[in-house]
Amino acid sequence: MKTLLIGIGNPGRGDDGLGPALVERLAGAAPESIPEGAIIALPGGTSAVWKYQLNIEDAALIADYDRVVFADASASAAPGTAALEPLQPAASITFTTHELPPASVLALTQDLYGRSPAAWLLAIAGSSWDLGQGLSAPALAALDIGEALLRAWLGQTAGPAVL
């Protein structure tokens, strides 16, 4: 089963860099050593990529996979937590097509390619969004939990999980 992890976020905006940080951790790579948009192979056969934000072009990217996990920082999650939940395609109208939510990318993939991979959203709690490198202490704790959730999930296809 082809699986893709997409870490979403900006490492230069504090905790917004949680998605890219997860990709780097799973790859065993140094911070900021993986170029944005580069698809890498993770142990166990999963592919991973990090992006500042999702765009319409990502519909073509995910069309080649059986399942995809979108990992992103969450401002609404309780500090120090992470949740992995199923995600369904949902077309939404936004002010711009410069950035799309994961559900919209799934809907676009379905419309353009006639298929949509099974998808999940891994929401990792963040609390500091200021300019600057590095994650806050609560975000690092949430990243540990998100990593554990994802590693456990990669070994199975279980439903929603929250830690």
C-alpha cells in the first residue's frame, strides 16, 4: 500500500513548522536539511514531503498514493496534544487558490483523476506562531505524541486516535 506523509507548515514561523519537523524526525534528518517539496523515502516504504502550504498541484501528487496523511500544526488543539482523524474530500470556496485545505485537495484529486486516496489529518498542537526558527516546549511535547501516533498508525489502518 503506497502511503504519503505531507508535513505542512513554515519552519520560520515557530510552531507552524510542526509538519516539516515531523517529516525530518521520521527521516532521521537534521532540521531544515530536507528541501521543501522533495519527496523522500522513509523506513517501511512510506514516502514523505513537506510543503509550506497545499496548492492545486498537490492533487496530482496524491493521486499516485493509496493513502495520505496530512500533518499540520493546530491552533485549536489543547497544548501538548495531537490527534489523527480520518479526512474526507470536501470542495470549499476560498478567497484564493494560493492555499487549499487538505479536504479540498482530496476533492480536486477526485474531480481531476477520478480517485481519492484514503486520507487522515494529523493535527499537532502549536501555541507560538511568531517569526523565528524553533518549536516551543508545548509543541515539542505534542510533536512527540504526533510522531508516536503516526508510527503506530503506519503499522495498521486503525480509525481515529487522540493522545
